[in-house]
Amino acid sequence: DGLCDCNKHGTHCAGLVNSKTSGYNLHTTLHSGKVFNWMGSASYATILEAMDWAGETHINNYPESPGIVSMSLGGGFSASVNAAVKALHD
């Protein structure tokens, strides 16, 4: 299922930020990007594509507002991922 949060981690993290009763910031607009398969893994290429999508989506919808991308990832060192994160930050 393309929309399934099969490990429930993304749903959990989004709820910490913007749940109706106890979220950290109740005035936040969330945009979700699913990158992990049902086993909880994804390629770096898919993750980088999602990061590009998140940046473009924010810039297109809120060009005058700062944005935050929150990702809870594990794995080894990757120069390409680090460079993409730096590019989003700059």
C-alpha cells in the first residue's frame, strides 16, 4: 500500500508536531513524503528525491516562510546525503 505507514514511525513523529490535542505546534502545515517500503528500507536515491520534493513543495507553497524537514533515519555515512542536506540548509 503506497500510503501505508507500515512501521507507524512517521505517523508517530507527525503527531508529536501537530496532533489536535497535544502537538508541539498546532498551527503547522504538514506535507508527508513516503520513502520506506513495508520492511522499513529505502534507497539513498529515493530519500534524496523525497528531500528535493519537500524543499520544492515548501518553496512553491510558502516562498516567504522558513520551513523544516524532519527525518528520522538510520544508516551508514553517505557523502551524497550529507551534501543534499547541506544544500537544503543553504
